[in-house]
Amino acid sequence: MPASILEGKPLADRIRAELAAEVAQMSAPPRLVALMAGEDAAARAYAKMQAKACRGVGIDYELRELDPALSQDELLAEIAAANEDPAVNGIILQLPLPEGLDEAAAQRALDPAKDVDGVHPVNLGLVAEGEPLLAPCTAQAVVALIEESGAQLRGAEVVVVGRSVIVGKPAALMLLDRGATVTVCRSTTRDLAFHTSRAEVLVVAIGRAKMIRGDQIRPGAVVIDVGMNWMDGGYVGDVAFDEVVQVAGAITPVPGGVGPVTVTMLLRNTVEAAKRQRA
Ligand code: NDP
């Protein structure tokens, strides 16, 4: 029997409805500022998606387009201004930054209380401590989709492929905190299929189209495909969907799986940040 499809939209819609109700009760809408310095088509498309999602729940969204030729000091001044503005509750730094700018330094300059992308070391450290406040949105989406599938994480064999700071590592830590036994694989992993094929829950965040094949999956596994790879005029995941759907118990589609939930977690972080700042 083919796997059930774990669509992101029903979960995203449910959370967004709760957020909209919460925002409606607030004295003023939360305000999210996105700083965009580079001219990148994907970043622009993502900003458009953020703006629409924010409108949907009543969050004020402002895209601040910065001079692509700005210096590191000028970028840091923009971040400081947003940090200090009490009307701004959340700040996102749209990536990639133009060549020559230091991304990590810019992320460290964010006020952790306004870092709704969850990229500041303080927020990542809180995830490591098991006390997340503003956790990275994609990692939150991964956990939420697994929980939505009904999979029991306590005692489960979970394999995460990819160890990026915003996806693989925080997702692995958050799953560990839910009682799973977590293995994290990366490009240096000697026998990837050995690990993936024993996973009851498999999270794939590599960035390589259709890399994980049907014969690398444990029958009945829950498969969360984070990958977004542009191929032949559309997006495909890191998992060979047509094959894996025949073996897995549940699988997220690409697009339409992790993506809509990730944007929703950005909204949730923004509402949470505003609530804490106003408390
Ligand atoms: P990164 O490029 O930062 O990390 C990729 C990871 O994959 C690295 O840890 C790398 O290993 C590992 N890797 C690369 N090749 C292999 C291999 N052959 N075998 C095993 N592991 C391998 O990627 P991100 O985490 O930022 O993104 C991953 C994917 O998720 C991308 O397609 C991205 O577009 C997508 N994405 C989707 C989001 C969404 O909301 N849907 C949000 C964020 C990302 P090593 O560390 O050894 O180099």
C-alpha cells in the first residue's frame, strides 16, 4: 500500500487560524521587518510568500530593501536600528547577502529576542539546552509534521541526513528531546543506506534532487523531505518520491510539505516574540 501523503497545508492552515485569533486579541499587530540586501530571485520569491502569509494572520510585514552595495558597517547599523525600534517585534535577514558581507556576524548582531528565524547563537543554544524560545523555523516544521503523522518519537530510531545549523542540527536536537534515538548523517557518512534503511523516521535535508531512493527506506517509515531543488521547471525534493512513496508509511510532498509549515513557524515565532516583548 502506498504511503499516506503528509501535506503541509492542513497543519499550516490550522496553526495560522490559531495565530490569527491570537493576533486579533492583541493591542497592536506584531511587526516583522525583513532586511534584504542582495538581489536574489529565490529570496525575493520567499519575501513575497512571507508578506502574504503575514497578511493572512494580521502581522504587519515590511520588506526593507537595502542598497546592494552597502558595507558591513552599514548593514550592522540597519540591524541595530531594527533592534532598537520598539515597534519592530521580529527581524529576518534575507539570504544570501551580497558578496563580501559577513553573514554570521550579521546574524550575531540581531537581538535574540527579535530573531524570529532562530539563527542567533543564543536561540540555537537554547535549542541545544532543550529550552527553545525562537527555534529555527524549518526544524520546528520538521518536528510538527512528524508529530502530525502520529509517529511515536519516544524510543524511535530517527535518522537525520544533513547537519546544517538551521535544519539538520536543530531538528536532531529537538527530536532527541522528544525521546528519539537520533543519528545524524552527512557527506562523510560511510554507508548512508545502512542508516536510512533502519530509520523509523527519516528526515532528509541535503539539497540534492531525488538522492534518497526507495531501496534505502525502511518499510512503513515516516519520511520528511526538506529538500527544495529546482529541476526541469519545478521543485523536487531530496527524496525520489515516486519510489519512496511505495515503501514508506507516510511522506511529505515537495512542494507542499515542509515549506508551508516552515513559513507558518515564522509567523508563530513573530507572534511569540511580540507577546514576550509586550509582557
Ligand atoms: P546545507 O547545504 O547547509 O547542508 C546540506 C547537508 O547535506 C550538509 O550537512 C551535507 O554534509 C549534507 N550532504 C551533502 N551531500 C551529502 C551526501 N551525499 N550524503 C549525505 N549528506 C550529504 O543545506 P540546508 O540544510 O540549508 O538545506 C537542505 C535542503 O533543504 C536544500 O534543498 C534547501 O533548499 C532545503 N530547504 C528547504 C526549506 C523549506 O522550508 N522547505 C528550508 C531550508 C532549506 P556536510 O555537512 O558533510 O557537507
